[in-house]
Amino acid sequence: MICPDFLEFQDIIKKMRILDDKIVYALNTSLPTESFQTKIDATSACQDLYEQIQKGHSEREKVIKNCIISSADTVKNLKTAKEQKPDDIDLLRNIKAEQRKLRLLQTELSVEEIIKEKTTKLFTEKCRNYFKPSY
């Protein structure tokens, strides 16, 4: 589980975003220039790239949402424990820390949407003449 440690979570998500971070490079190396159009199948190159992009997006979204659910459950359990021991300072600290982590995870979901939009826009601009996915 990568959820308990937010820094580890961020490192893993960053590694999972490599294709999105290098989408321009991936598009430029996948698509032929005019002189090479007869030698490279741009339709299949775009289709393969599209499948990789979609797989990455769905995997990251799944990881982020699972961590949000896990963190929300932890907050709920800590609040229940706090009701049993209202004077426990450590429990209060743990609740605050977990709530902070939950907000960061929710922000990460918003960041994911922005990355998804940017990648989809770039993909559509470069591949629209070769491959039209059904969104």
C-alpha cells in the first residue's frame, strides 16, 4: 500500500505520469514527417499511443481514488476513537494529519484531470488526421 506515506504516493504517481509528461516527444517520435509517411503506419502508431495514454489515466485515477477512500476511512476511524477518548492529544494530532493528507489526495485528483485534458488535447491535435478515438 502506498497510501499511508504521501511522499511515496507522490513518487509513484510521478513515475506513472512519465508518458503524459513526455507526450509531445512521444507524439513526435510516433508520427511520421511527410517524407516518411509511406514507411510508418501513423494510424496504428496513434492507436497504440492512445491505448497507452488511456491505460495510464485509468490506473492513476484508480490509485488516487483508492488512497482517498483509504484516507477517508482512517479519518472516520480516528474520529470514532476520539469520541471514546476526547482528551487524547495524539489522536487529535493524527486526525489533523490524516485530514491534511486527505485534502492533498483530493487535490491530486484535480491535478490528474488537468493532466488528462492537456494530454488529450495534444494527442487530438497531432493524431486527428490518423486516428479518431471514441471518447
